[in-house]
Amino acid sequence: MIYVLYGNDFEKSRAKVREIVASQIKKNRDASYFRITTEGWNPDSLEEFIGGRGLFQNKFIVVLDGLVGSKESADVVLGALVRLQESENIFIILEEKLAKEVVKKLEKRAEKV
């Protein structure tokens, strides 16, 4: 499942991310929450979150913070959209700005944009 939040009001977007995370944790009490930023970016970690599950957790809730807007990680994340969508885990993409063509790609796969 993919949620996408973007726009100039970054405070509002971050508040919405917190709301989604809280809601998902309430539904999945054993879920684990992770946040990946451009500073901690590693393509292998994304692969682990797509297919992985914790030993005792039902789901991972993963916030991809600024990865689609970064040249180093955008291609990997966008190339994995189908698998992100099909994953049992929850992915929240948080960006300040997105190009129209990127938004269209995300809209095809996201639960909510």
C-alpha cells in the first residue's frame, strides 16, 4: 500500500504523515515504523522493506522522506512502485515538490495521493 503526500505546506504534510502512521499502528498494533531519508538511503534497505516482515510484527510502516525528489534514489523508488503497491507493508512517500509526470506515475499505484 502506498500513500503519497506532497506540497509546499511541509508542516501540514508532516502532520498528515503522523496521522497516517498513528492510524496504521492502531490497526496493526504489532507494526514497526521506519523512516528512510536521503542521508540514510540504501537501495538494499528498500528491498528488505518491500519483501520483509518482522519476526513478531504484522507489518512495516515505512516513510520514504525525500527519496523521490532526490536524483540518487528516485529511479530506484519509482522503479519499485509495483512491488511497493503489492507489498503487505505500508509505504508513505513524503515530498515537498514533485514533477507532474512523477505525480502521474504515483497516482497509478498509490492508495491515496
